[in-house]
Amino acid sequence: MSTAREQPIFSTRAHVFQIDPATKRNWIPAGKHALTVSYFYDATRNVYRIISIGGAKAIINSTVTPNMTFTKTSQKFGQWADSRANTVYGLGFASEQHLTQFAEKFQEVKEAARLAREKSQDGGELTSPALGLSTHQVPPTPLVSANGPPSDEKLFRSQSAEAPGPAERERLKKMLSEGSVGEVQWEAEFFALQDSNNKLAGALREANAAAAQWRQQLEAQRAEAERLRQRVAELETQAGAEPTPVNEEGPGQALEQLESLVQTKDQEIQTLKSQAGGSREAPDAVEREETQQKVQDLETRNVELEHQLRMTERSLEEARADRERTKAELGRAAQLLDVRLFELSELREGLARLAEGTP
């Protein structure tokens, strides 16, 4: 309990944390805002204490001993262990300068506590070590956030330093005798649970939005699959109406017959030409004219047959090309249908997993 002779010798502002007693790894914040942290010297007992009051509660009430060590874990975060309170305190400052000033003052107070202990053991006259410690107050600065190292200590936020006034000193003295560390832990647990609840609510909203999007995609995939089924049925109907292989062989046979007929007519023409050439010496002019007329008729017929042959070949090639295009379109439609069915199956599995994971 503080007395009237206990006076602050240094004050600053920082975010206060205590180590989680369950895990001994995570930090529990003492509040949402920075608090005043002060070094006090008790002239009656010749001891130094670090004190911080948050609202109506004593957040820190740590007596500095020579075996304590203040460790800088980052540029803006430091900590020390208090074996009497069975906890570890952490402070997050607004700047590296504030952290350095607090650490230097911690070393001075620790040395003064060591000297006081030695003099007390020697039984010599005690002097006030606090006289050698200049009261230092850090001017206010804006709130700055920082991140601590990935060790047992994690840095959060820090704020400016302010000197406590006379009214705050009286409140400090009163609260040192009425502080409740249990209430601080309950408040910290409440903030942690509230933050966890907000995260869970956000995750649930995201899951519901994703589920609605998946349902829309599923309906679209179903409609697309139905459309593809109808298209495949139409293509199969068109493929059934195309000429069968028997019909395809028909033009082939006709082509062979036409070629054979053309060859026969060519041979007849050659024979007639030979006969016409050999009959030039014959006196019968009428027979020669008839032979020439037959040759001309045969040549005309031959030209017609060749034209018919080319038309038949062209029709056959077009029929084959149409059939190949129909087959290719059927193959592409079948592949697209397989892809849509696979995507539909994946969407169903995703919805099933979502339904199993949703409380």
C-alpha cells in the first residue's frame, strides 16, 4: 500500500500487456488505449515500484528488484518478469525513443534498488536513492502501432507520455490499496472473446455468401448441361438423316461405271478413227460421212459423260465433307458436355462439404 511519501519519479504512456497465464506465450492487453506508467519511490520502505492504473483498477504494481531485467524485444516493445506477481509485463511504446528512456530509467531504478539493498544489509545510514533520479516526463505524441517479434512477446500499440497531476497521484495512492488484478484479467478475456466472436460472425457471412454464389453457379451449370443434351440429341438426329454407307457406296459404283463407259467410248472412237483413216481410198463418200458423224456423236457423248463424272465426284466429296463436319461437331459437343458434367459434380461436392461444415 502506498504512503504519502511515495512520489512518482518518472512517467510515460504505453499500452500495457500481461502474459497469458495459461499458455505463457500470448499477450493479453490491459485495455484498448495507452495508460500512464510511472516509477514510484517509497521513501518509508526504500523501494521502487512500477505502477499503472487503468480506470478503477491497478494494472501494474511491480516492485523493482536488483535481479529483474528489462528486455527490448523490438524497436517499440519491452518486457520484464515479476516473480512476486508471478507474471510477465509488456509495454508497447509510441516510438523507439520512449522505449529507450523507459529502459534507461529501469536500469537506474534497478541499480538504486541494489544499492539500497546493500546498504540495508550493511546496516549503514540509508539515504534516499531517489534523489539521484531526475523526474522525467515524456511529451505527448500521436498514437503509433508496431509489430513485435514472432517470439513469446507480441507488440501491439503505444501512445504518448503524460505526467500525472496531483489528482491522479491521489487516485494512484488510493487505487494501489484497492487494485484488483482479477478484474483486469476478466476484462482482457472479455475483449478477446468479443474479437473472436466478431471474426466468427464475419467468417459465417463469407461462407453464406460463397454458398449462395455456388448455388447460382450450380443452377447455371444445370441449365447449360440441359441445353447441351438437347444439342447432342439434335446432332444425333441430323447424323441419322445423313446418307448411310450403302448410299455412299452407290455414287462410288456409279463413278466406276462412268469411268468404264468413258474408256469403252474412247476405244470405239479410236477404232472408228482408224476405220475412217483406212477407208479414205474407198470410193463410197456416203459411208465416210456416216462414219465421221458417228465419231462426232461419240465425242459429244464422251464430253457429256466426262462432265457428268466430274459432277458426281464433286457431289461425293461434298457429302463426305458434310459427314466429317457433322462428326466433328458431335465430338466437340460430347467433350463440352463431359466438361460441364465434371464441373457440376465438383459444385455438388463443394456444396456438400459446405453443408457438413456449417453449424
